[in-house]
Amino acid sequence: MELAFYWELAAPYSEGCDELLAACGEKRAARLRRLGKERLAASLSAQLLCRTAWCTVSGLEPSAFLLEEDGRGKPFVPGSSVFVSLSHSGSYAAAAAAAVPVGIDLQALRPVSPRLLTRRFNGEERAWIGAAPAENTARAIRLWTMQEAWAKLRGVGIFAGEQFHAAFRGDDLLPEGDGVRFHFPQGPEGCLLTLCLSRFTGETDTDGSFTRCLHLGRTAAE
């Protein structure tokens, strides 16, 4: 299996969350302990999904999983060649693991302020958002998830000086650029989900979707 991703309803905080911190490296555990209970629970829900995805791709047992963060906050499993990414938004968590660099982002659909539109998107992107008034929230959030997923793949902050900008062909959003390809699988109701992967050389369908190499997953707790 080359790639696996999962999403589910995030579990509420419980005393068991403290035990899950044992599966974190020192840097990640220190950061998570500074979070409030709600955000800690969401982060650990994403981590559990990440473990499931990592085990699916690596073929290893959950006991081999340890999640650490590098100096820029990008998660990784020490000693593993499998790449991982995590996300949570609203009531849901998501995670992905892949044999190539990967970023995943999940965002609840919500209005985006004009100020944030100006800050995050260039003129071409804002024009695409505004071209469909009935869909402008969904279009803005879709671009938002693309930027976030790209930043997670690269291991950079969204406002750290490096930023992805989408390309278009007429009114069509192109799913690739800057050496990466985006995939837009079905996510939870009221949310948009985006995967960003380094260009993949495996077999694909004519529309660019994975054939034998993509495991689309939702856990039983969805």
C-alpha cells in the first residue's frame, strides 16, 4: 500500500489522553501538553488515525509507532521512510501516511473574512472565488485546504514566506502544480478534505486518481 488516509469524529477528552502522549516524541509531547483539553483531544484523535494509516503503509505493528516533530513542527516517525500528516477541524480529525511526501488538511466550511481573503489569496484566486457567488465559501475553503496541505507537505508555516497559489484553466481549478498533485476525496459532512502529494509515478487512471495505490478510508467510528 502506497498511501492511506482516514477521518473520523474526534474523541472527547478523557484521562486516556495522557496515556496516548506516551506515543509522542519529546518535542511533540511538550507542545501538546500546553494545549487545552479540547484541542489536545482533537490532536490525539488525529494521531491515532495517523498510527492506523502509518501501520497500513509500513506494514508494521502499532507498537513500532512513535510520532515526533522536527524543528518546524512537521510530524515524522523516527527511522521510518513513510511520510505522515495530520489535521483536525471542528468536530473531526484526519491523517494520512504515504510512501512519498504528503500533506492533508481538513477544514470546516465557514465564511472567510474579506481581510483573510486578501491576505491568503492572490488576485486570480480571489477572482475564481468571486466568480461563483453561491459557492464562494466552498471555493475559498478549498483553496485554503490546498495551501495548508501543501505547507504541511513542505514543512513550512502558511505565512512563513513560502505559499502555494493555485492555477486555473478557465473556471476549472487545476489539481497540480509546483511538483505536487492534489486530491479531493469525500470528507465529513460540512467539511472539505484535501490531500497533497509529491508527483507520484505509479499507475493512475486517466483523471489522475490512484488505482491500486490509494486506500481511501474512514474508520468505523465515522
